Amino acid sequence: MLKQYLLPAFTTGALMMTLVACGPSATAPDAPSAPGDRSAYSEIPVPDGAVGEEPTAIALAAFGSAEPDIGNFAEEAELVEQTDDQALVILTQTGLADDSVKGVRYRLEFVPEGDQWQLDWAGRQVRCQSGRGSEEWINELCS
């Protein structure tokens, strides 16, 4: 009678040891930075007067293109996150008329200023043209 209770206990114990042994090790390499992670961007100066009611409108006014209808140019401002005490906009520009830079992506962090939003931090990434550097988003210069 005792045998019928011991077998499930041994099986459960073996399963637990297998799960522990197959878990991630402490020496596993760090995961790459997420596209929205501040550390993946080069910090750039915040323009004076970057304050307004809508974070995406402020982003476009501060870093948007003045001539968006040239060639294959595309621009997208996405409000990624907004809470009572912060907002995050990712502004992406692709199809640039540049022989080394294929695209530019900005991370723009906002904080409340009264009943408006103020741009508090700005970072930049680039994607290089083929043969001019990385074709992934990086915080380095293209060649």
C-alpha cells in the first residue's frame, strides 16, 4: 500500500529536479536592449520651448521634418506610453535623402508642466544604408 504513494512522490521530485536543472543559468548573456530602452539611444539636446498639450505634436514640432514630401520619406510619431507623470513618444523617420543614413529614430520623454507636457529627455538612433554600417537601429554614426 505504501508503494502506490511513493511512486508519485519520486516522480514529482524527479520532475522538480529536471525543471531546476533546465532553468536559465546565472551566466546567461544579457538580453539586448529593447528598442524603447533609453540606454540604446544617444542623448541629444532638448530644444528650448518644447512644451504643449499633446506630446506627439511637440515631438513633430521639435524633431519633425520641414519637408516631408521628398522621395520615399516617411515619418511616424507614436505615443508609446502615457501616465499622469510621464509620456513617451517614438518618432521614426525613414527614406531620408542621405547616402549613409537610412533612418532616424528619436526617443522623446515628457513630464507634466502644469496642464501641459514638457520635453524632458531626447535620444537618437540611426539605421545605416547598406554598406555604410549597421542596418539595425544603433546609437553610433554611419560611415
